[in-house]
Amino acid sequence: MGQWFEEWFESPEYLTVYKKRDDADAFELVSLILSLTNIRESSSVLDLACGAGRHSLIFAERGMNVTGIDLSKNLLKLAVEKATESNLKINFINEDIRKLKLDKKFDLVVNLFTSFGYFETDKENFLIFNRAAEHLEVSGVFVFDYFNTPYLIENLKPHSIDKIGDTIFEQIRNIRNNRVEKKIEITGKHRKSTYHESVKMYSANELVKQLKKSGFTKIGLYGDYKGSIFDQKKSQRFLAVCQKQ
């Protein structure tokens, strides 16, 4: 049996569950990133764990040269289809970010919308910071977007049920062993499936410590996609804009 993200992200049900995901937050986040950095048209962008390419597509629409990396062939297939439909040239690569080693450096590296904390060990999870640093130009920027743990704990919704067509999606959420666990039970006319999500929770202090350990000395913290200054108790997101010096 594979790891949870290999099974869940490759399932047809995953795209159904997240089909209603609003692209407005992706546009807002990309706009914020561009306002906070010197990234401009023709800059090179590396999207780590790009999924179905929501952010990659927007960067490409803004005139940037984009490379998207993801482990899921299922999600990358959709990303390629969307790029083709929009006549956008994006280099999508199927690879495990822990093993990533490209012969190119980028002006901007991003890891967005909590595409982090999936692995069992801290060492594996924090490898993404090292990979980002290794693939950045000297004056490049790394943007890391993750949930703010105290806000998540306070606002976790334990249970929800959605009906999409003839299929019922029940999600049960809890916190166990310092991880946010989710059980997704899917009941249709002819089948019933169960999937899981499990994301490690880290404090802001832990994340900043590891970013510095990976060589980032200039780190700006924001608490949402509007660019509000980060508040450890109240902010919804932990958004770090990082540079090496």
C-alpha cells in the first residue's frame, strides 16, 4: 500500500471533492507575491508540489517561464490539459520533490496552499526548504504558504457532509499525534471508498528556524493573501517570503 497522498491524489474522487475550490484565492496569492517581490514578466518560476496547476497557470498567464513539479500523475495530467486549453507553455515534471535536482536555477520558487507536511518525518518534510534554496538564483525568492497551526486548531471543523451529484462525501477531521487527520468516506450508487489525509502541524517558530537552517536569512511573514502582518494567534495562514543573502 502506498502513502496516503499517492492513493488519494491519484483517485478520480479527489478532483471531484476539490472541484468547487475557488480560483480567486490563487489569483489573490499570486498578485500578493508579485507585489512583494521583484518577480516580473519573463522571470523563471518553480512551483513545488503544483498539483493541478492552479498557481502555475496564473504565473504563466502573467508572462513568466514556469516549471511545475508534482508526484501525482493524475493531477499533472489535468494541469497539462488546462495549460493546453489556455495555450500556455508550462514545463510540468512528474517527480518526488525530495529527490528533485534540476540543472537550472529560478528567480522564484513557491510551495503554496499547504502542499507541505505530508511525510512521516520532519527530515523529509523540511527537505523542501533545502530543495528550494538549491534551485534559487542568488537574488531569488522562496515563498512558502502553510496553515497557521493555532488558528487551525481553534477553527477545525470536525465533520462535514457534501452531496455532489449522486455521490455523498463525508469528511471527519481530528488532531492526533501533532497531525491534522482527515478521513474521507465516499458513497455512490455502485461503490464506497475511503481515503485519508494526514498533515504534520508545525509552529511558526519551528518553520522560521528551519528556513534559516536552509540558508534563508531575510524572512518576511504574512498572515493572509491580502498581505496582513503575521499574528501567531489570529492569522489564518503562515506565508513566508524568503531570500538568501
